[in-house]
Amino acid sequence: MGDAPDLIIFSPSHDFIYPIECTVGPVSNKEKLQKLSMRAQRIKQALISKHLNVTILPLIITWAKSSDVPITDFEIAEGEGIGVLFTEHLQGIRDAACLYLTEDDWFEYFKKLIPKTLIP
């Protein structure tokens, strides 16, 4: 296993990249938030070195319910600039998948999960 995010999604029409980590446990499990933050920074530096202006919006996905996650995990995620998708988000995404949402719709949905201070 390498030192990369579990998944990377990009939006060419918006110049956004979403590095994503997945976990079945707490979002702070095994320092996943800190690792994702470091990985997102490495991606950003690599793109800067290629003179590419892309915004990096890291996300962590967990099967946990938001009500089961300690407030400290939310604070750590926010401090690291990471959006968190919980099981209730995943159910909404599954349901929305039948609605033929556009790339712009998905972009706006995920953007709302990222702390506002990081979005240009």
C-alpha cells in the first residue's frame, strides 16, 4: 500500500480535486484526518510545481452516523480543512444517484461539506 488517498475525484470544469479517505470507524481513527491533510498538501504542491491552479477539497467518508462522532473529531476535521461524509450523506447520495444530477450539482453538494474558509 502506498501513501496516497483511497480515492481521488476531479472536476475539470471547476478545477477542483477531491482527495478522499474512507473509514468504517471514527474519522480520527489511525490519524486518518492528519494523513489526509498531508496527502492533500502533497497533491497541491505537485500541481503548483506544474503551474496548475487547482483547488484541493479533501473529504473523509465514514459509515458512522454524525450523532455518533465526538465533537473533537468535527473540530479536527474543520481545523484540517476536511469535509466529512457520514452514513446519512451516503444514503442521500445513493438516493440522488437516480436523479441524473449534473457535475455542477454534485460539485455544489460536496462543496457544502468543506469548511467555508477554504473555498475560494
